[in-house]
Amino acid sequence: MEPVEIITGKTRLLGLIGYPVRHTISPGLHNTLSAALGQDYVYLPFEVHPTNLEKAVTGLQALGFTGFNVTIPYKEEVIKYLDRLSREAELIGAVNTVKICDRKLTGYNTDAEGFARSFAEMTGTGLKNKKMLVIGAGGTARAIAVKAALEGASKIYIVNRTRNKSENIVNIINQYITDIAESHDLDSIFELVPCSDVIINTTPLGMHPDVDKSPVEDSVLLKILKPSHIVYDVIYNPDKTRLLLCAEKAGCKIVNGLGMLFYQGIHAYEIWTETTIEKNILDEVYQAFLKISQRFG
Ligand code: NAP
């Protein structure tokens, strides 16, 4: 038998904490990245019971981990166990990536960067001067809206079922970044779409298995969408949600959430390893990532 020496005493450690983590594709992505880059890291998922979050964070630090991802339900709660936050993570109020350096834990939010990079790559344009309509006001909406404001969007409308949640995001943007955000009721979409360049769904409406759902009725959308609109759905299963199919019919540029998922992982890896991953490696790893995500889809 050949010896198995994938992990040695020099291998550096990365991981994920969440509850549950059984369906995560992050180990596949990060271990593929390490192999592609010839980096001696291993990435492991840990299912952490809610009563053990603090112990898990302290434990990862004590074990010498270089960093770790944080997923549902701990993206906000983990903050109290960290030493500092990036500006974006502080404004977003959620952390999905932690880097440990000299025993200090710094929290980042790479969902925001994942969104911006996938948007740029898939649309060939940036967020600067864009008028954005964000549907939903949960954690993902906050990351996207804050990032768009930081990147120079000229207007951000947020519509949500629960109005105080959209108002909360609007206040953060207007108070700490720039005064461009407005909160509206869900049924204002009809008036807001014609004033927007980009429409983003951040609700789970349309996600597998509820593929018949959409945040806006098709008949309404088809009346107001123009081919110049970019319609972005953070959902990636199915590939094209009902919203994206409708937008495609109207001739719009459509983007799903797979690129956001990919680039949030890429950016986390760049933070941990302090490297920038070159385009040819990214393309190669993206092909592997597609295979991994199809297996989990
Ligand atoms: P969240 O914090 O729970 O927020 C969900 C939002 O959707 C809330 O604003 C909620 O409204 C709204 N919503 C839920 N059900 C609704 C309904 N039936 N009608 C109208 N509004 C409804 O969730 P999240 O963490 O932001 O995640 C949202 C979606 O993003 C999920 O589908 C998730 O899989 C996806 N996601 C994708 C990526 C990626 O990388 N592509 C990353 C993160 C998340 P209320 O405020 O009124 O409850």
C-alpha cells in the first residue's frame, strides 16, 4: 500500500462552523483551491451545537487554525467572540469569514465581495452609479445593499414584507455611508422598477423545491421590465428561478447566485492566505466548483 501523506504536521488548518453543515460545498471548494494552488491547507466542516459556539471559536484559535468560515445560524452571534471587524463586516453586522493572526480574530463578510465580483464578471459593469432595487431585507440584502453603497451606487431602494427591517438597512447606509437609500413597501415594486437599473431578489422565493414562487407576479413584471434592466437572483438552485425566466423573456440580462457563492469562498481564501488568485486558476477551480455544486443541487 502507498503511504497517505496528504496531511502532515505542517499542514495548516481552515474550517467552517455552522449548524447544520451537512450540505455545505465549502470543503469541496477550498480543498480544490489548495490543490490547484499547491498550498498545504486542509479545510474541515464542524457542526457546532448552539450551546458550544464560544467553545468552538476558542478551540479553533487554540488549535492554531489560520481561519474559518461561519455559516447559518452564527453569522451575527459570532461577532461577540472576535477581536475586531473589517469595516464592511461592521456595517453589515454579520461575519462569514474569520482570520486568526497572532491569536487575534478578525471578522470579514465576503458575501458582499462575492456579490460585487460576480456582478462585475457576469454583467461586464460595476455597481458605481447604478440605481438598485433590492427585494428583501434579511442578512443577504444587507450585505448586498451595503456593498452597493460602498461601491458608489447612486440609489438603493429596499422593499420588504417587514418594513422595519428594510428601514434598519436604509438607516445604516444613510447614516454611515451615503444618503442614497430608501425603504418602500413590497407593493411599490411596480413604481420602482422603471426607476432602477438593477433588480435583485434576496428572498428565498423561487428556491428549490418552491420553484413556482416569485417575489413579483410575472404579468406585472412583463409590463415594467425593459431589456436594459439587469435582474440578479441570489438563489442558485434552480439555475434560473421563475423571476429570472420572466426577466429573460423580457430581454433582460440575468444573473443567478452561483457566482456570488463562488466568489465569497474565493475571497475568504484570499484573506486567509494573503494571496490573489490568478484568472487561469480561478477558471479551472470554477469548473470543479460547478461539478461540486451540481452534486449538492
Ligand atoms: P433571511 O435573513 O432570512 O432573509 C430573508 C428575506 O426574505 C427577509 O427579508 C424576508 O422577509 C424575505 N422573505 C422570506 N419569505 C418571504 C415571503 N414568503 N414573502 C416575502 N418576503 C419573504 O435570509 P438570507 O440569509 O438573507 O438568505 C436569503 C436568500 O439568499 C436564501 O435563498 C439564501 O439561500 C440566499 N443566499 C445566497 C447566497 C449566495 O452566495 N448566492 C448567500 C447567502 C444567502 P421578512 O423580513 O418580512 O421576514
